[in-house]
Amino acid sequence: MKQLGNLASFMTKTLFINGNSLKLMIWDTAGQERYKALMPMYYRGANICIIVYDVTCMKSFQAVQNWIKELRTYLNADCLLAIAGNKMDLSNRKSVQTEEARRYAKSVEAYFIETSAKNSQNITELFVNGL
């Protein structure tokens, strides 16, 4: 992933799903509040947006609701949304219960999955099943 200043990291990945080639342009903005005014330039025109929260931090999950509202302001109605709870490998995950997050995702018509970036658990599934 290339670091683009202090704002975002960027990478591309090509997936082959059902005989179709999909090129993903992935922008990781880290949700930094100090750059919030610049964020729309990263996700305007996106076909898919993945909002990631930390399963051990309720504050990060609560921020997902704000991001969903923000994204709905700028995105086309047909943009796919996915919510990913990261750090599922940690044992101290009492902060955000899986079912609570799943219910919220369903209420906003978003795909939901829990992942671990540390051990790559469900990362491929996020991109393949979420698309």
C-alpha cells in the first residue's frame, strides 16, 4: 500500500470473479477527522465502500453510523456498502457484539463481515462475497 502524505494509503488489486476481471482501487483514509473535508474526493463516484471498525472499540463502531450518513450524501444509490469488524482475532472483543453489528448492517442494507487483518481471516471473503 502506498502512503499518500498523511491523508490516505492507496493500492490496487485485481480480482477474478465468475470469469470477470475486477480492478479494485482501494483508498484507506483511516477516518481521520482532521481531514474530513477532503474525504469526499476519495469516495465520490465509488461503486463500493467498505467501512471498517475495531471490534474491541465501541467508539469506532459508533463512528460507522456517521460514515454511513456521510457516504450516502455523496454516493450513488447503487453503491454497495460493506461494514467490516476488524481484529476478530483478539479475545477482548466484548465492546462490539457480532449480532449488534450484523443487525445494524442489515438496517442500512450493507454487507457485513468480521475480519482479522493481522492473520488475513475473512479478507478474501470480504472482497469476493461483498461484491
